[in-house]
Amino acid sequence: MAPARFNKDRVVLDTSLFVNPDVRASLGPTPTEALEAFLFIAAQIPILEFYMPPSIFEELMNFVQRESISGDLLVYLNQKSPRRHELTTPAFLLYELVDDIRERVNKGMRVAEQAVRSEKPLNEAIQELRRKYRDALREGIIDSKEDVDLLLLAMELDALLITADQGVVKWADKLGIRWLLPEKFKEYLMGSIKKAELLGEE
Amino acid sequence: MAPARFNKDRVVLDTSLFVNPDVRASLGPTPTEALEAFLFIAAQIPILEFYMPPSIFEELMNFVQRESISGDLLVYLNQKSPRRHELTTPAFLLYELVDDIRERVNKGMRVAEQAVRSEKPLNEAIQELRRKYRDALREGIIDSKEDVDLLLLAMELDALLITADQGVVKWADKLGIRWLLPEKFKEYLMGSIKKAELLGEE
């Protein structure tokens, strides 16, 4: 078993894998069942180490029945934050982030103006504003501490990042982080079991 | 003269010093005159090296009469971009930027909702929306390539940053960059002439 320690690949997981119904379908009908199924499979893959930033894990805990999750199996899902005060990121990212924000802020302004000019009933206009504004300013952007945690942890660990969040994937690309199509998550796990068997590690 | 080369302090300048009427008042009544006055003074300060990112210089050129600026004197104002693809910034900045944006985006949404509910005449409501939205989303934030250029160049050169932009000053603080109250710019220059004389470098 000893050499296996040096071959282990690391994988960083996002909540979306267990919460997003389309993505989790192959693992289970509910977030709780999907997480349990994952942990059960993960226990059979000695060549992979799974990580989740605590901020993401907390998010996930809002969607599952805590008491049904086996503590035994949590040994296969490491909770770890990135080293926020030691890590550095390339400066050109600041330019990209600032550009991105600028464009979205302008788009948000146009959406707001449209809503003011709208001749729809007030409630309808407000609903439409909220939806369009959110689309304009939130989608495809890294807009939360949790998103940054995922990216930095994957960078720090040189890990594969698996998420259904397109904004995070876009930034993973910029940072040279490996990522996987989220709908292939289960197949990837099953493939890893086979690979581990081939390596004589079952 | 030789040892002076090693004592030179570096200073990064923003357009606002020459364009913002309150700030440039002590240098000259117009941007062109303020820039000329500055260059004339700078030529008498052998202990300082002045820098301006080309993006900022381009901005400034929109406010001055290019043909009146002496090419001779431009030898005292270096144009240089930061090394965008070599520099790195601390990762915790990403968290601060993302938090900052999130808060502003939410504020922008509230401003937009208020405008939709406003019972003022359409044109007035739109004007108010634009002003409030700009205040909510733009003020005190680094929101342009030029802002990032100023900060990174000051970091790279370990320079003193002089700007009237409060958003940039806020971020200079986060990054440990030295900065000066912009209204003290001329006094700082005059003090530097005296200091240079005391050092026997006139």
C-alpha cells in the first residue's frame, strides 16, 4: 500500500454536485442520498483524496439531513480551507475581474432603466427586474467567498475541481485548474475504482 | 552625483492630480498648466523618480493640450506599466473584492427597486436612478484597468502613490502601499526640493 500514498490524486468538490437535481441524479434522488452514495463509493477509491472547503460543506449541510450522514464515511471527505493568507494569485486576474464587474454593472444599469420605463403592473415589473438584474450581475461570475474558496483550494492542492457552477469553471480555466464536466462525476468515480483495481490497490 | 542613484525614491502619479480642480489648484488653473508646472518642479528634484502608467497618461492626454507639453520635461515623468503577468497579489484580496462587489450589487438592486416604485416623472426618476446607482456601485471601488495599473505599479516599484481617488487609496491601504494626501502634492514637491538641497544634490 505504501507507494499509493505518493500517487494519490486530489479532488475538490462543490455543493452543486449533491444539490443540483440534474447533476446529482446519477447518485441519488435527494441531496442526503446523493452524498451518502458518494461517500460509499469514495471509500472504495484508495487512489483519490476528496476535499471540500468548510464554507462549502456548511452550505451542503443546509440541504441534507445531518443525522443520516455517517461519520465513519466522512473520513473520505476532507474539510480544509485554502491558506488564504499565504496564497497569491496572478495580478492579471484583477484586471479580468475588474473588467468583468464593469461590464456587469453597466448591464445592471440598463436592466434597471428598462424596469423604470416598463408599463407593466408594478409587481410584475419588480419581479422581472429582480430576475434580469440577478442574471446580469450574478451569473458566470465569482461572487461569493465559497466560490473563491473552491478555486484557491484547488490551486493550493493542485487538485481536480468538480462543480456545476459555470462561473467557477470559467475562473478555473483562467487559473489553469483542472476541472471535470459535473454530469460525469459518477462515471469518473466508477472509472477510478477500476483504475485502482488495475493498480492492484483494491 | 553617483550615490544619489541609490537614494532615489519613486512616486506613482494619477491623472486626478492634474484634472481634479480642487487638487490641481496649487499647480495651475488648467490641466495643461498644472502638468507643465509639475514637470518644471520635478526637473529640480534629483532625489525623486516620477512614474505614470501609460493607461493613466493616455487619460491625462485627453485633458491637456498635447502640443503645449514640453518633450524635454517628459524625461522627468516615466511611463511604465506594471509587470501584469509576473506580479502576484495576496489571495485574501480576492475575498475582499468579491465581498465588496456583492454588497454593492445588492445595494444597486435596492436602488433599482426604489426607482421602479418612484412616483416622480419618468425623466426625473431615470436621472435619480443613474446618480444613485453610480454612487452605489462605483464609488470607493477599484473599477477600472487604470486603477489596477496604479496599484500594481506602486507595488512593483515600492513607490509612493499619489491620487485623489478614494477607491484607489482604500486598496492601497489593503496592499500596504504608501500614499499621500493629494492636496499636499505641491508642498511635498517643494519639500523634496529642499531635502535635495540639504543633501547637497541641487
